Amino acid sequence: MIRILTVLILSALALPTLAQNSAQTPDKLGPGDAVHITVFQQPDLTTDARVNDQGSISMPLVGHVKVGGQTTSEAANTISEALKSGQFLKNPQVAVALTTLRSRQVSMLGLIVHPGRYPLEESHTRLPDLIAAAGGIGLGGDETVTVIRDGKATKVNSLSKDFELKGGDTIYVNAAPVFYIYGEVMHAGAYPVKSGMTVMQAISLGGGITPRGSENRIKLRRAAANGGSVEFDVNPVTQVMPNDVIVVKEALF
């Protein structure tokens, strides 16, 4: 019985240590971090601030306060001491909440309108939101983007709301795969391939068939496995593949 009680007591004493070890280490404030500072019962002192390159924030009354390398609770104590030492308040109660953490940033690269690094704010944790914040996919960019996380690349549809981003992710917008239209079309050239696109939909991107062309004389050239190409007749619902070449020929009179 005594042995059992001893084991139970030792286990109980060990619990706080285990909980402490498993707890996540609080984030340290650094340049670029944004915080919300609340001074209770002092609404004029409650403010939002961003840590500058020197590790300081700007506060009403006290000016610059060094908080770099501190946790939010430590920063709250530092601000409280600054208010007391400046004789602005006798016993200020301060709370600091982290609103944007610099380490929770995502790199946007490739064919994006505004490439760069973007913070994962609460409203921008989903892929479509962050792409919109970066100005959207640029001209010629693919709707399927590459997300690089922990050295692994994953293809993700840019409209997917189920894919949650994490700090350190890199999003790369590749050039969209294209097909080519030649012959009797209004605007010959290269155009991006869309999923499920048919030949007639592809031709409409080129402005449609000219009066001299014929819907019955459309040829499609497609790369073959041996490195060559094959040419075949198509119907209006034939689907277009990347690098296909669509040729609209003149009508036979």
C-alpha cells in the first residue's frame, strides 16, 4: 500500500514537468511582427504597433519601447514599466497580443501580379485569399500552382479553399500549358489550356473560324510517345491537350 502511494505521489509531482515540456515555446517578438497593445481603463493608450528593424515599437506617451526578443507577456511587463517609470500611470495593467508573426510568412513567386513575401494574417490563411492579396495570377499563369513545404512540392488548384497554408510555404505560379491554333481562324497563336476544354472552345479563344474556314476541316496534331507527332480529324467535343496544334483549313467549294 505504501509503495502504491509513493508511486502515485511521484507521478503527480511529475505531471507539471511533463506539461511544461510539452507546452509550445512562446513566440519571441522580432522585426515585422504586429501586436495589439491594451492598457486597461486607458483607451487612449490602447494601440496597434509593429516591431521595427531595431526591435522597438512606438507607444503613446512613452515613445519607442524595446520589445525585440521578448514574449508577449514580457513585452507587456516592459511597457508597463515604461509607463510607470515615466510617471504616466501608477499601476498600469498591460496586455500584448500578437496579430502578425513574421515567421508565419509565405513566399509568392512566378507568374503572380505582385510577387514577394506575405504574412499569414487570420483572413489570409487559405490559398485563394493569399493569391488575391498578391494581386492574383498573372497573365499566362497556370491555375494549378506548386506549393513547396518542408522541401516537398505539391500541385494545388489555386481555387482550393481546403488547402490551408503554413508559415514558410513557397507558392510558385508556373506558366500555364498552352495549345496552338493556325490556319483559318481570326487570331492565330498560343492560348492557355483549360481543364476539359474542347476543340470548339479552343477555337473560340482565337476569335472563331474565318468565313473561308470550315468546321468540317479541322485537324489536330499531337505529340506521340516516340517523339514525333500524329495528325487526326476531330469533332467539336474532342478535348484539347497541352501542346496540341489545331489547324483549321479552308472550306472546299
